[in-house]
Amino acid sequence: MRCAVLVLVVVLLLDSELVRARAACPQVCSCDDGVIDCSNRGLTSATLPSSFPPHTSDLRLNHNHLTALPIRLLDALPALRHAALHANPWSCDCAILYLRGWLLKQRNDASIRNVTCSSPAHLRGRLLVTLAEQELLDSCHYWLCDLALASQISLFIFISVQVLLLAFIILFLRRFERLTRTAAETFMAEDDHMTQRNEFDVIKDRSM
């Protein structure tokens, strides 16, 4: 009887562990005995799962639309032995520094050899691990300069629109003031005319 209860407890524990492992598998991926296959899923850096099962030993992210990986994403996988990262449009700027650092710690030549830059143009086709950190930082500076320029242009357009609106409001108010003054003058002229006409009628009546 005790053996039967012990076996039942072991089976329940194994089932709970299996359910927990399956629950940890991202919905967009397929999971099988430590192999997490997320390849050819159309994933971007924004839609990439935020975490993977801690027992992951083989992570396949190839043939997606990834440009960078979140910091510490791969560090949270202590059992990871291989990561397929090729066939992604990696953007070699400051956002890729984490992935470069992780690759430099790996001994798997296949993972290192297949990660190449797609942008910026002057780094296209270069292996990520062969790039100096300064090259990535320089690319980041170019990107920041472009962003700053775009921000300045947007600010100039915004200020120009505000100036045009202010000028339109000023012109409208001046025109409204002019129309109001003309209407007031017309009303006063008609009022004077009516007053004179009434006085003339009174004098006329007296003379009769």
C-alpha cells in the first residue's frame, strides 16, 4: 500500500513538472526536451518572447526579423549550449552591444560565425564579433545625431505652424475689430440721421 502511494506521488510530481515545463514554453514557439524552436515565426525585437524556459539548451531564433536582443535575455538560461541567431537583420548600433558581449563569451563557432550586420550601411555584412566596441558606439552616435536632427526639424515645423496660427488669429482679430468699428460708425450715423429726422418732423409739426 505504501509503495502504491509513493508511486502515485512520484507520478503526480512528474506530471506537475511536465505541465509546468509546457506552460513555460512561449506560445509562438515549439518546445521539446530543452529545444526551443522560434525560427521562421516572423518575430521582431518587439514581439520576441520576454523569457524562455530555464532548462533551454538549444534556442532557435533564426530566420526572423530581429534587430537586437533584450539585455540579459540569454544570461537567464544557464543550460543554454547553442543559439541559432542567423538570418536576422541585426542592426549594429549601441542596442546590439549586449548580443556582441554574449557572443564573445561563447565557444560555439557556429553561433558566432552566422551573426552578421544588416545595418548601418557601412557595417553591412560584417561579423558582429569582429566589430570593435567603438565602431558600434560611433554608429549609435550617428543614429543619435539623425534623431536629434529629426527632432530639430520637427520642432521647427511645430514652431512655424504655431507662428502661422498666431498670425492668422491676429489678422482675424484685426479684421473683426475693423468690422466692429465700421458697424459702430454706421450705427451711429444712422442714429444721428434718425435724430435729425425726428427733430425736423417736430419742427415741421410746430410750424403747421
